[in-house]
Amino acid sequence: MNKLRQIIILLVIITGSPALLMSQEIEKSDHLERIDGKIYYLHTIKQGQTLYSLSKVYGLPVDELVYENPDAKGGLAIGQVLNIPFESRDEKITDDLRKGEFRFIFHIVKKGQTLYGISRIYDITAEELKGANPEWTEGLKPGQYLKIPLKEAARSEHKGVAEKKGNDDRRAQEEKKYFEHTVASKETLYGIARKYRISIDSLMAFNLGLTEDIFPGEVVRIPVSLNPENFITHKVRKKTKLKRVASKYTMSVTDIKEANPGTRSRVYPGDMLIIPVGPPADPKPDNVHLVIQKPDDTPPEIVSNDSIRCYEGTPGNDKEYRIALMIPLYAEEVRDINIYGKDGSVTPSDYRPFNFIQFYEGFMMALEELKAEGLNVRLYVYDVDEKVSKTIKVLQEPELSSMDLIIGPFFSRNFKLVSNFAEMFDIKIVNPLTRRAEVLNSPNVFKLKPSHDAQPAMLAGFVKKYHRESKIILVRNNKFQYARDIKLIKSSLQKVIPSGVKVAGPGLYDASPDSAFITNNIDEVIYASDSIDGIIRHASILRNNLVIVLTDNEIFAPEILTRLNDLKDTFDITVVGMPEWDMLTNLETDYLLDLNVYFFSDSYYDYDDAKVQAFINGFRSRYKTHPDNYAFEAYDLASFFLGAMMRFGTDCVKCLPYYQQKLLKTSIRFAPANPSGYENLYWNLCRYRNYQVEKVDVP
């Protein structure tokens, strides 16, 4: 049995039933009094009452009760009166966290500490500490929370340099250049990569949405930079023959083998190949358009000189990485678990201490696999839930400032506090569960869950590969919903679809007897006002209709599918559901199949995949239960981040675009986020087929 599960069950046995801990129900005092400008409940202690039981009734942490009542630290006496705050510190800090930019962490004052001594701990001046804590003049008290302001020097210095540069030479700031290469007939991305001496990985990083399937007339941006080497790199994405790679670059297998000694006739995902391109030529290619880029239009930065740099000088396995996992364990609630039921059994789902155990267990499975590969890691596990006070207490742990990576907390309000801490000590931090963009408040933050804003770019890749000549119809329920999403989708799709298409149809529009050329518009239907007639007006009987439905409403989604199903005998219809139809449980299966419905999901398990099967079997064998979604997510998270550290070291950010780790339920593609940090942009695009869900290959 897992150690963490054993500890929880042991604590249950030791502490016993809550009935043994509280001999009576505690009622909140109705006596309120203002003391030194602050409102308190005045509570008189009765037989059997404890600090823990009072904390449950009043919703305050035990530490705050002791802070307000120092005499209670040694125990409670019958008849003793406690001052219990009407509003807790947790509530006040939570309100502050919701207001604007919260650029602080907290320090809990210990006995004998001074402002000067505390300022030295965080490398700030005593004056800065005084400015953030006006109440310092009343003296420091053990247990007091002090605000520790984050240094703004680095941001201010960066801003000042940019402003000075702009004032001194605004023109120089604007002159960021790249070439626009227009794809010619029969030209391939491999040929372009070889011509301009840049890897395909770098081209794709510089051109969001670019795939290997380019078409004549498409514009590809080429960064204006000179590769001084005689080669570029090629990262193998799927098992293939070396001969096929050579043919794509219009080279001989002999040339490839000479540049890559020891390479066999087959190559595998993750293999790095050197592609010889000869000595540098004139950096100004012919027949391309040079663009001077304005600052607000700058394309994304890329790793200089190709991905091979990331694989040079891989750190040795002797380095020990220190990882903090902040997971909600609710250890103080263990004593509330009732083991005295009818059959003496415990139902884990009834108690919060069991909620995230499988996340921990999945994480440990990945960690131990990486240890077997040579990863040297020391893991620290902290009980951090939604309570601000628990988070602040954990941040006082002396070893925390030396971590290489922090994973969690899981709740957004506390994540802000810990991400501030991570920024202060330059530690990378991962948010594993939220989609909320508000957690992107620090350059060290990695948000694992993709936001809905990432879906339009993937939709464009899907349309480009499978539906470039389909009639596209966007549907939403009313004009107030998804207005911003519609703009993003239209903008993304218009970059990948042709302005017109040829369709079969004798005699149409005075065209040739065999075909007609028609304008390729993207139409929009507001269902509340247009009804199904709006779709009928725009649908084509000559080609496939790709109907993109924007809703996650459990009423509207089945309604639109039912009406579209009525049209399937007249029109060829394919449906894409956005944003997350896998969360809807009331969709008719036959409609999903008949309408070729596609949908986005951040998780997809291929139960026929050998790696997935091995994980499930290993998990069942070790923990005697089937893995839930948290177990899969934790396994993938640990595999990706700890694997990246093992291969590239702690400074692995620039190498993540070239790091393709085979995971269980998804892929991970990080990109710089706004206003700061990094966000995973990858969604699985799935479809219903043969009464099963299958993943669709999208560039």
C-alpha cells in the first residue's frame, strides 16, 4: 500500500472518531465586542472544547487563535474567555489577493526577531519592510504576519532601458527584420529549411500554425539571421526510414550517414539528425520580401542556432534536483474520518484527505521511472490546500527557497502567494490544474492546462489539413456569447483557407461543364434569431459543410445536434464542438457518429497504447485500484518537467519547444503567455467513430 495512504489510515486509527474528540456540539458565541478597533467574539470555554474544535466552528486556523490568545498555547481551562476575530486573517488576505497586482509574500514573526533581521533574510532594506508594514511602530509580536514586498528593480531596470533606448533611437528599436517567402509550386518545407539554413523546428516556432503541409502561395516568415554552421538539425517525430528523411531534403542516404556516423536505416522519435547544408552563402536571398517589423508585431522568439544546442552539454546525473510538491492533503481533517461504520470500512470519496492521493501516487510512479533512468532528485511534499494560513506557514520552511521546481498549489488564491515566493527566489513553478489566466502573474510560472484561446490555432491546423475546401459556418446561440472567440477563429481560419474553390457542377454559374469556381466565405449564424434556417441559407449542397458550434451549454448543444441531424440527408455535414464537449454527458451518441462530430479535450487516453496499458497495470498492481484522471495528469506532469530537467538542467525553458516527451493523455507545447510566464497551448482534437473516441492528428 502507498506510504501516504498508510499514514492517513494510521492517523485515523490513532486519533479515532470525531465523536471521541468532542463531547458536545459547540455553539458560536453571540457576544461581540470591539477591542482596539477590531471586532471579536468573546467565547467562554466549556468542558471538552479544544482549540481544534473551536477552529472548526469559527472557521479560523488554530495558529490565529493562539496568536490572538497567547495564553491558550499551553492549553484551555473551563471558564477561560477567548477573543476570536470576527473576520479572519485568511479572509482579509484573500480579499487583498483578489484586488489588482499582489506583489508580496508573508513572513511569520518568531520570538526575538527584529525588522532588521527579517529584512536580511529576504535581501531587502529595513525601510522597504517598514513601508509595507505601517503597524511596525507598535512592535513585533510572535505569530504576526509581515508583508515582504517583491523587488521591482529588475522589472523597473528593464523598463528603464527600453524607454531610454526608445528615446535615444526609436528607429533602431523598430528595425526588427524577417523575410517573407512565398511558397512556389511543388516547394516543400524541407527545401525551404535547407535553402535558408534553418531547422524545421525553428521555422515552426517562428510561424505559429505552420505545418509540413504547405501549399503554393502560402507565406513563410524567415528570421533574418545567419547560421554560421555547415548544418541544420532535424528532430525525428515518428518512426521512419532514413531514406525517407534524405528524400525529403533531396539528399542521398550516404550524405546523411556521413554527417551522422552510426545511424541505422531506421530512425525513431526523438532522434536528432545533422543535415549538412554547406558553407554560408549570401544572407540576402533573392525573390523574397524583406519586412521591417514594428515592436508590437514582433514574432515569437526562437532558440538560436537550432535545437541541437539544447542537446549539447546535457547535465550529468550526479546533480541532485530539489522538487517541492504542494498538494491538498487536509491532514487536520484526518481525525474527522469515522472508522466506526457498520462494517468498519472507510469510503475514501467521502473524505477530503483522500481527494488527491492518486495525484501523489501517479507522480511517484513517474518519479521512480525517471530515477531508474538516472534522475537524482529529492522530493519534498507539503500539505497545502485552499487555506491561506497553511500556505503562509509552509513558505516559512527554510529549505523551500533552495528548490529547483515547485509544483502547486492547486488553488488559485494560494498559487499567487507561492508564485510570488518562487519569483523572489527564482524558482520555476507549475500550476497543474487551473485554466484561469490570472495565475500567469510571474515569469517563472508554467500553466499546464491550456486556455480556450489556444483552440482557434489548433482548429486552423485541422481545417488546413482536412477541410480547406469545406464550407465553414460558425454557430453560437446569441450575439452576446463568444464574440471574442468568433473573431479569433475567423482570423485564424482566414489564414489557411483559399479565397475560392472549384466544385463539381455542370453548367453552374456559366462555368465549364465539369466545374465551377465559387467564393469561399466564412459565414456566421446566431441561432437564437436565425434558427436552423440560418444554417440552411448558408449551407452548400456541392461540398462538405464544416459547422463549428460554440457552446458548452447542456441545453443548446443537444438542440443544435438534433436539428443538424435532420439536415444530414440534404447536406454533407461535419461538426466541431467548442470549447469542451467531452464535459457534456447528454449528447445523443448516434448524432455524434452520424454528424462526424469533433471536439477539443485536454485529456485523451488510448487504451490500446502499450505505455497506457503498462501504467494502468503498474498502478493497479502497486495501489490495488484503478488510476483516476489525477493519476494520469500527475504522471504526465512529472514525466515532462522532471524529464526536461534531467536532460537540459534547471535552465530548460528555451529547450522546451524542442522537447517532445511521449505522455499518457496529452501533449505539451509551452509558449510565452501574456502578461508573463508560459502556457501550454495543446488540446487534443478527438472524434466519435465506431462508438469510440479517437484522437485526430492535427499539426
